[in-house]
Amino acid sequence: MVLFLVLVLVLGAFGLLVAALTTANTVWAWISVVISVVAAAILLVDWLGSRRRRTPVDTPAPLDTAALGPIGAPDIERIDPPPPVDPPAGPDVVDLDQEQEPAEEATDAADLLVISDLRVDVRVLDERPRYHLTRCGWLGSRSSIALPVAEARQLGFTPCAHCTPDAVLATRHREGRGPKRTEASE
């Protein structure tokens, strides 16, 4: 209802403003301004009144503590977890120490400069962060993928501390034994 009244007042003020512009009579313009101010005042009063009428939504209902019972006496029976069961020993069981990822090799800055240009292949495992030499004992019989060491580094793989591929490949390259593109077998 209030919005309808404000709409009528604004339309009337607009009509008076058009009349003032077409007739060059300033009285109509001043009446238009007064009607606009009255419409704004009505909106403001309505907005303030609606804010006071609103009840806060976040006010929680009072808590009935008598219905909760004595503190520390739960209604639910406590159930202890079952004791841990040792896994059976056998050939199917995977040794967790063998599955643990080896640490990252601390690569010397000079070695890193040499490694970044090499096209020697290293081995990577799917879903594992390290790259390895083919002879790495940690790889064992796991299925691995050959990648050039520079590409492995670009893809975010890091060197294995067990077989130290960066140190081995950089040393081999400095000694002149590093071929342009081979499988890193040592």
C-alpha cells in the first residue's frame, strides 16, 4: 500500500516537473521537489517502522535444562571400539616400509644446472613424486615410465635420495661418460 502511494507521488512529481519545463513556471518545479521529498520521507518512515517490527531471527529459544537430566549421565550406552587386529602374515601382505616414499635428494645448484639440460632418461612411477635411476633398489619390480630427466623436473618430479639420480647423472656428464640420450642404468 505504501509503495503504491509513493509511486503515485513520484509520478505526480514527474508530471509537475514536465509542466514546469514546458511552461517555464518555477512554481510547478518547486511543487515537484516538495512532492518528491514527501515520497522519500514516506519510504524512510516505512523502512524504519519495518525494522522495528522485525524480530531477530537468530535469537535462540530458551534451553530447558530440566529436561536434559543430570550432567555427565548420557542416555546412550557407551560402546568401546573393538581391539585392533594384526594383519595376517603371508605373500599377499605388502610391507608398509617398502611402500613408503624415499626422501628427496638434496641437489647441488651446480648439478641442477647440468641436469636441467640433460636428455638422459630416468624412471618415474605413476602417482609418486620421485624420479629414479633404473638400478634404484626402491623401484624393485614396480612398473615405471621412462622420461628425460629435464622433462621429469618440469613436470614436478623430484630426485630420489636412495639412488641420487641428480648427483650420478651430473657426475657422469662432467666426466664425459654421459650420452646424449640413453637409459640411465647406473
